[in-house]
Amino acid sequence: MNKDKLDIIFNMQESFDNSLIAKRGLQDISMEEWMQKEVLAMISELAELLDEVNFKWWKNKKPVEPEKVKEELIDILHFFVSMCIKAGMDSKEVFTRYIQKNKENFDRQDGISKKQGYVFNGAEEE
């Protein structure tokens, strides 16, 4: 039987996190502090991704290396999954919440959401 890819990612991340916590003596860190630390780590990884895609308009552009971009995206995923786990979400809940939010995002863009401020007033309605 094939395991779900998202389940595998969550299992691997949880195993890594547990190993890191044990090896580094980090058992007494609260969920709140973990979130703060991991958000900061993710911001750092996002900044590294920005560097890879030439956001500094004041510098000469360098060729974008797709492998480096992918590496940074995986680093971001690493911290995201870790935060999900620490918030008590498993892969199934992340999947379910993603499906719900994706539908809501489409509804907003289609002007059928209950949330105000998303009705499209572009050229299509002229």
C-alpha cells in the first residue's frame, strides 16, 4: 500500500523534530515560543528565497538557479510542517483546511463569498 505523500512528510518532520528536541535538550519550550522561533526561521528562509530571485533592484541581476530556488522552498516547507505539528495539526487536517480555504478563495474571486470586499469590479463587468 502506498502511503500518502503528505503523511510521509509529516511523519519525517515529526521524527526530525523529536530527535532535535531530545538531542538539544529543548523539551521545556512552549508551543508559543516554538511558533516564534519557527516563524523567525521561516522569515530567514523566505529572505534567502528572495535573494535567489533577484529582488534587490539596486544590484546587478544574477542568473536564477532553479535548484537553489527549490532548496529554499523545501526549507520553508520544513518549518511550515513543523509549525503545523506543534499547533496540533496532522496532514489530514492540513489537507482538509487547505481544501476549505481554496474553495473560499475561489468564492471570493467569483464574488460569492460571504466575506465583503472581493467582488470583482474589472473590465468584465463593463
